[in-house]
Amino acid sequence: MTKTSDPSSTERRFERHHWVAIATAFFVTILWSSSFVIIKFGLLEIPPLIFAGLRYTVAAIILVIAALAFPSPRTEIQSLSKRWWGRFVLYGVVYYSITMGTQFVGLLLLPATTVSFILNFTIILVVMFAFVFLHERPNWKQIVLVFIAMCGAFLYFWPIDILTSSLVGILVVVISLIANAFSAIIGREINRSQQVSALVVTATSMMIGAIILLVAGFLTTPVFFLSPNGIIIIVWLAVVNTALAFTLWNQTMQRLTALESTIINSTMLVQIAILSLVFLGEVITIPDWIGIILVMTAAMLIPILRTKHQGKTGELDKLRQKS
């Protein structure tokens, strides 16, 4: 007699995997939010592009060594087709080189609040891009929650005068915004197939993007001094907040849609606000807190309100095949 899997058991396993992915994604955002404070101190002595390039290059080296040290990921890398390498090159360039590089340049030209305000519109672009390129259709409840999240972000950053800001700076950050949204789509497209492990995806794409970023840094600032304190900051960010965090993030994108990943990532607004209050002494007003609550509420509810069109059916089928 052939043993058949219990549909309800498969459903429960899917839900468990989904909640584990959500919890892991939130943990990663905590690590990334802590980077905000750490980077503030690091930028006192390290040029921005070199800082970013060193952080991601060191992390990528660690990940590549880890991938080559174990038989399974090493075999994956050796068997990668040209099509997969093309995806990793695209992902590395868009996510690490363009998105991260333009964010650092934007912070040189614009106030941090202006940069953050513009980048918060990533959610809207991801909704549109995911619908067009991934066929991940949000339901009406999720669309309403995205609108609520954007209202919260707008309330948090108001008042802000975009018109008096540097036009070049605005253009740079808009490029970062578009690249950030596209990278969410590319990352989801790569990871949702679950054909390549998160370690291999992260190691290969990060190495490609980091090298480009580091070369750009040395071309703009060929000479700089790195103190022991700077070395400690780079090593910590590279090992914990980059190598570990990005691998976990790519792993969560095997389970979470592009919209879910982006809205969870937007909760960094809340976390950074709290960290800024504690460590940087920045004042948070009542309207700020209202905006923070709106963003957090939307972020908590959107991943719950999944639909079958967002990948649930396909992932359930994979679990049934493994049963």
C-alpha cells in the first residue's frame, strides 16, 4: 500500500515554514537596523564607498570560503549554468553595486531623512513590479495596508522640503529606489525556485557586487587610513550584519513573496527610530510615533494576509512531493 501524506499535515508544515521565515526576516532587519548606528561611527573615519565595499567584500570572501568548504554548495557552484551566473551577476550589480552604492552617495548629498523618505516608496514599486514580473498579485486588503504603511512613512518624515534639496542628490536616490525595488524582484525570482541554496546565492552575487563597489571606492578615494577601531567595525558588519544576515534573508525569500519581504524590511523605520533615540539622542515626536505604529501594524498584517496567487499553492505542492 502506498503511503499518502495528510493534506492537513502538509498545510500545517507550510504554515510553520511560513512563520519561521517571517520571524527570521524580522531578526535580519534587527541586525540591519543596528548597522545604522554602527555605520554612523564608522563614517567618521572611513570613506563611504570604500566602507561599503570593504564590508561586502570581506563578507563575500567569508561566504565563498564557506560555500567551497562543504561538498553540497561546492557542487552547486560547479554545476551552475550560464543562465544562473547571468542571474547572479544581475542581482549582484543591481542590489550590491547600484542600490548600496547610490544610497551612500545619496547620503553625502542629501539629509538622511530625505533619503529615507524617498526609499520608503520601494513598497509601491515592489507591488507593481511583482505583479508584472512575478505574477504575485496582492489582494485588496494588502493594497490597503500598503497605503496605510505609506501614510505612516509620510507622517513620520513630515515636514520635508524636497524642492530645496539637491536635484543631483534626488536623482541619485531615485536611482537607488528603483534599483532597490528591482533587486527585491530579482532576489525573489532567484530564490523562490529553491533550486540553488541561499548560501550560494548570497556568496556569488555579493562577491560580484562587492568587487565593483570596492573598485569604485578606490577610484574615488585612493588613499585612506583604517584604524583598529575601523577594522573592528568592518569585521563585525561583514560577519554578522552582512554574511549571516544576507544569507538568512535570501533563505526567507524562498518562502516569502517580494511584497512580504519588502514590508518586513520597512519595519527598520521603527527599529532605527528607537535606536536613534537611545544611541544618537534624536527626538521622536508624537506624529512620528503615530507613523511608526501605522508602518508596524501594516508590516505585521501584510504577511498574514497571503493568497494562493502569492505562491502558497506552489509551495504546498513542493511539500506534498517531499512527503
